[in-house]
Amino acid sequence: MILHPHILARLTALPACLCAALWASPALASGPAGFEGPDAPVTASQLAPAHTAPGNASASYYNETCTATVYLPAGYVLYIQLAIGRLPFGRMDAALNMEWASPGAEHVFIKREYPLSAVKASTSPVSLAIGRNVFTFEPAGKGVATIHIDEPELALDLRLTSDFLPWRPGSGKLLFDGGKRFDATLIVPRGRAHVEAIERKTGKVSKTDGIGYLERFWANLPLYEMATRVIKVKVVNEEAVLLGSAFVLPERYGKKTVGFLYFAKGAPGEGEVQFTSGHVDARPDDIRPDPRSTDGYRVPWKSLLIARNGARRMAAKLDGQSLNARNDVLATLSPLKRAVLGTLTKPVEYSIAATYAVEAEREGGARVSQTGKATYFYIQLNP
């Protein structure tokens, strides 16, 4: 069985990369300095599913997610995640996790698992099928992603036409001891979305437009083995895109911070990428105790993310306003899983409504700024 992350406040689930039962060696190791190398055009092989790649197919732990998040009118959200993974000493399998709602319609949640035999993948074209659910990426223009969902509850088609080319932070990978790796790709950093759905229970047909993004991550080590804390920012709207993560590495890697940031500005169809980086530092502030934590967890309600790209710099200030959701992951598990994983990690994810302010230096020296509302995530993995 594999369990997968849901970053939306209205649907919380177990992050799959927390689920491995692997001890980390206490010996000090060098660890990654960041996502090495300059940005480069993304190839089809880098976009394609990686579960059969050398080092992944035989890994004792693996997690890969392809996730689309689309913001629809009236505050509704479409969330679709296709996932492939393996827990230690278990079989590799797959899952679909999704949430769908539209005005006057039922709220549909789907969490369904599939055997690996139900997975089909391709690099030409780039595609991933899990059962009758299919993701495809077409390189036309700056890229078009389509997702077809065919489940007993719902038939849905999503078309996401990208405003920007796919992006990977430098090499796209963080390398850890023993060839272990975390890999990141923003397949559609922001796209104009068209959704058509049929709810099979009621026969209701919905057609709507929105704006969203699609990201793909995979790792052959669990999150708690590569980080003690994680800070994420999510901004995707008609004015700007600000996507990024900062991972605070454990003591064995010197408690360094590594991560990525992507910043674009401008209306759909007219926006420009302003700054990208695979080297990020985080400076948390306004740290408040979590009154519900029995492990003494403290949450930074403010964070400053500082990124560099050569000699250029960018700063993103996050100022938390209210708590959207608190997800105590162990509390969602069966007693057996809780007993096993609780000896290794005690993850809690906080989703915080925030404001943000960005200042970045473009190539050529011009400075650009942007402010607005953001969703800010803080994940603590251990005391």
C-alpha cells in the first residue's frame, strides 16, 4: 500500500515519502549543496515516468507523483495526483488521489490504489497511464498537459495549456549518499485550464475554465531521511507564479538548507520568467509554539527565502496570517503503522494563509518586485 501527499488545505493525506522504515546513519556526510548546474531545456526523458529507471526499479523505497492543481471560479479547486511508489520490502504499486467540486455539484474525493501491472508509461509521447486514467504532455508551443480520469464516480478531462516552458532547477536533482536522489520538475509552471466532467451518480455535466500548474517529483529516499523541516510556497494566479521549496537537511549533512525557487510575472499568455534558482536558503522568524503538539513543535509564521543564480539574488518574504490546516500524519494511520513509523518520524504539516513580497534581480541588472497572497507550508518531521 502506498500513501501520498495532498498539499491542499481541504484534503490532507499521508506524505508517501515519510513512510519508509530506514534508519539514517549518524555519520557526517557531505550531502547536496543544491541543484547543481545551470538551467537547461527539459528533455522528454526527464519528463517521463522514472519508476523503471536503474536505481529506482530495485530500490527498497520509491515515490513518484505527478500532480495537477487547478484553481476554478468561486474558490473551487481541482486536484489530481497520479502516484507510483514502494514501501521498504513491499511491492511497487500505484494510486490515484483527486478532489473535484463545481457549483451545484457534489464534492468528489477519490483515493484508489492499483497494482503495478495497471501502469503504462511512454517517452514518445510523454505519458503515464494508471488504469484508465491517463496523463499526457505534448511539447507543442510551451507545452500542453492533458489528464483523462475514468473512475466509477467521475469522468473528467483536463487540458492545461502552459504559459511557460517546463523547468528543472539546474540538473533537477539533489544527490545523497549511496546514489539516493530527489528529482524535481515543474512540467507546467502555470497554465490556462479547461475542465469537462461528468458525475456518474447524478449525470451532471460541468464545463469550466481556470488556472493551474502541474509538477512532478520523485525520490528513492524518504523525506525524513533527507530533511528535518521543509518550507514551501505556492502562488499561481493571473498576476504571478511563485513556486518553491526549502529543505533543512539533517545533522549528518551539516543542517544545510537546499531548495529551489521559480518566479514569473505577468498575465496568462503574456507572462515572463523573472528569476529561477536551485540554491535557496531559509530564515524562519516569528516562531510560535504549537499548542496541540506533544513534541514541543514550534512553527515559523514568517520566513525569508533567499535564492541565488550566479551573482544575481532574489528574496521572497512570507508573512503568515492564519492557519488553514494542521495535519498530524501519524494520527491518520492505523495503530500498527503508527507504532512502526512513530519510532522514526513524527511529521506534522501546517498550511498557512500568508502574504508575500518578492524582490529579484533580472539578467542585465533590472530589479522586479511583486506582492500578493500565498499559501505557505511548513512541515516538521521530527522534534
